[in-house]
Amino acid sequence: MTTPSVPINESLLNVSTTNNTTLIPKTNGLGMSLFTMLFGAVSNLTALGILARSRSRFRRQSKKSFLLLTVALLVADLLGHVILGAFALHVHLNPGVLQPGETFCDVFGASMVFFGLCSLFFGFAMAVERCMAITQPFFHVSMVTTAHAKSVVLFLSTIALLLALSPFFSEGSYFLQFPKTWCFFPIHGKGSGDDTTLVLVFSSLGLFALFFSLFCNIVSGLALLHARIKSRKGNTTPSGSSGRRASTASSASLFCTLDVEMMVQLAAVTVVSCVCWGPFLIHIFIKQFKMYTEPDKLVLIGLRMAAWNQILDPWVYILLRRKMLMRLCCGRYYQGIPTSSNSLSESRRNTINLQ
């Protein structure tokens, strides 16, 4: 989600009749909007390229569904940056074009709602899919297919689209938001009961997705940790160094599997989503139960934090790749295995075969 950027200085946020004060926020906002749009688009395209190049490692049926959900997340982030970035540039290049009640304001607001929910929903779907694959592997292999993953993407996209289009069917409305550079549901209590309901539904769905993504990741992480400890204990024998080497190699192989790589990436995506989206969702939810209706700068700050979610998501897949995880997580295990023996090459071969 690309948001128009304006200076935090309050004197620049207020509408002024002098040319000197209006040119500054317009220039700064234009430059920041252009930067975030291009940087976000390039980041998502790079992450998609990395996934396309490594798709052979997802050849197993049980991994393809996660790959499809990941691609859906990155595509949603990419489209959100391009479309909302184009809207933001149009607003900065044409002052006064964004007016409440106009079609452009409604489309702007609907796009923000749709792409925002899609990012949260797809992250939630990825967490549930991995939790099932790790805790219930037989059920996952037999029941979860790429066709099911496509159906989930379509279903979640439909929910986000229905909520975004609700104001077009006289169920709520989109309002011009402070500092008059973006449109969204009336989050300051200025609208009707339907408007308040839409804000509560949006924030509740987002918080639900964040909470259960975090919960599923915790369950999956504990399951992987338990499997690693159990495998290490099972491979430990009293035969001296050979038993310790076998245990070390087995632990390294287990810890560096594709399951763990996907789990680390998913955990990072969830943390980024919680940090970026959490303040905005919690703040607008609480505001619906307060009496005052004055514009709040915290909403704008929260929105800017949420916009960075779609920029940081692709960097999770750019930075937390298999080679990086092998160096960070498995290097110390391999150092404990003597290079004179064949156990080092054998453990590496086992690791590759598992993937």
C-alpha cells in the first residue's frame, strides 16, 4: 500500500493560501510517493524472480500450495504499490482532484481496503497452510492441493473485494482523510452507523488475521523444535565420536530443510505484518468507541507504517534464502564434523535430498 507522504510539520499540513507553503509539501510528497512506489515495485519483482528461479525446490505437491500462496502475497503487494502509487502521484500532480463523494475518492479508498486486506489474508493463509503441513503432514499431503490453494486465494480475495465495494452499494461511504491526500472509511466517527460497522469489520478482520498467523507460527515452530530435539535424542548413541557425528549431521540436516526455510520466512512476514499493521488497526478500532471526531495524526503515522509492510515483505524472501540460512544456522554444525571423514559430504547430500 503506497500512501502519499507529507511533512510531519503541522504548519505544512494545514491548508494555506500562500504559494510558498503549498509548494513544499507537494514537492516532498511527490518525491516520497514516487520513491516508495518504485522501490516497492522493484522489491516485489525481485522477490518474484527469486521464487521463480527456485521453484524446482517446491516440486513436491506438499510445497506447491505454499509457493502459490507466497506468489499471491507478492503479486498483491506489487499491484498495491503500482495502483495506489499511481493514485498518490495523481493527487500530488493535480491538487484538489481528491474530493469527498467523487468517484476517484471512492476508488482510492476501495483500493486501499482491498490491497490492505489481501496482504493480511494471504499471510494468514500461509501460516495456516504451514501449520497443517508440519503438525498434520499426512492429512496435508492427502487433502491440501494447489487447487485448494487457488480456491483459498479466490475466496479471501472475494471477501476483501466485497468489503471494499460495500460503499458503492449504499452500505457506508468513503471520506477524505487528514491531511486530504487519501480516502478511507470514516474512521473519526463522522459517518453513519454503517460507516462505523465497516471500520470495525475491517479492523477486526485484520487483527484476526494477525493474531491467528502469530498463533499458527508459534505452534509450527514448537512442532519443528520438538521434532529436532526428538531426532537428536534418537540418534545419540554411546559409541563415542561416531555417534556424536551422526547426531550432529542429522540435526543439521533437519534444521536446514525446506520446511524450516519456509517457516523462518513466514515468521518474519508475520512479525513485519504485526509491527506495520498492528498500530493502525488497533488505533482505528479504539477510535470507534471514543466521542471526539477531530483528525488524529496517529492515524496518518499508522497508515505510513502499514504502507511499509508491502515493501518489507519481499525483502524477507530476498534476504532469508536457503544459502543465507545454511550459513547462519547450519555452519556451526558442519564445523564440528571432521573434514577428513565422509560424514560432511554425506550430511550435505542428505540435506539437499530432503529439499
